[in-house]
Amino acid sequence: MISKIQDLNFNDLLEPCKSGNHIGLLSDSGCPGIADPGSDVVLSAHIRDIEIKPIIGTSSIIMAMMSSGLNGQSFSFNGYLPVKEKQLINKIRFYENKSKKENQTQIFIETPYRNKKLLSKLIKTLSPKTMLCVASNINSDNQLIITKEVFLWKKTKIDINKKPTIFIFNC
């Protein structure tokens, strides 16, 4: 971790803070530092003894979890799954087993142009009775948040291609 910390060089960006000015960090979707490289800037500020004040904002990941109806007492955000098919299937099975053992909801994101592929793999790989939530375009006019058992997803047609989507499941 020390080498990573030493590599963080945001001096120009953070200089106004050292002069007593306030700056803000925004993300184009979600929250800075949550599935977002903003954490590097925040860590760099900590190293420079700059006070951090988080401001309440929306996080599509948390809103998806809130809207899923799945276990919100124990959940894990796992970021992106592998792209290669064999590794993807293995990770889906790994997280489904973890969900069964720990009654822990599993949350994933994917790039919008790979959403259809991931949904297809989740439906083919997960157990039929596993609950799967697909949350897309949260807080937009064409928001879609649907939770149902995997076997029912096999009969469901939705368009999530190129739309920001979060995938959540629990056994």
C-alpha cells in the first residue's frame, strides 16, 4: 500500500485546499470512491492531512439495493465480474455459494455494452430459485427495477443494452 500512496500525485488538484479553499469531487454516476476512481484523490487528500467532508448524494448502487427487496442487512458490493466466459461463470458460482452460506446479498455492476451478456450468464448459471434483481437507469424516466426468481427471468424480456445497470442476487 505504501507504494500506491507514494504514487498518488494530486498536488495541483489539492493545492487550493492547502490554501484554505474548499473543493468538491463529483462523479458522473454514483458516488466518488464507490466503483469510481475518486478514491485515489480522497486518499491523497488524507495523506496531505486535508479534511474530508462527505456530502449526501445519490448512489445508484445503494438505491438499487434499497429497491431490490433483498437482504439489506448483509450485502457485498463486488464491482465488475470477469469478462472471459469461464472465469465469469466460476465467479458467479463462487458468489452464489457465498450468498447461500452467509445469506449475503451480492451486488455487481457492468459496463452498459456488456449488460445483456451478463444478464444472460446470470440466468443460465444461477440456481432457478435464486432471487435476481436487475436495476437499470435508476431515477430516470425509463427506470427499471425488477426482482424475481431466476427461473422467471428466463421468460422475461427487458432492454438493458447500453443502459447503466446493477445486478443483485441472493439465495
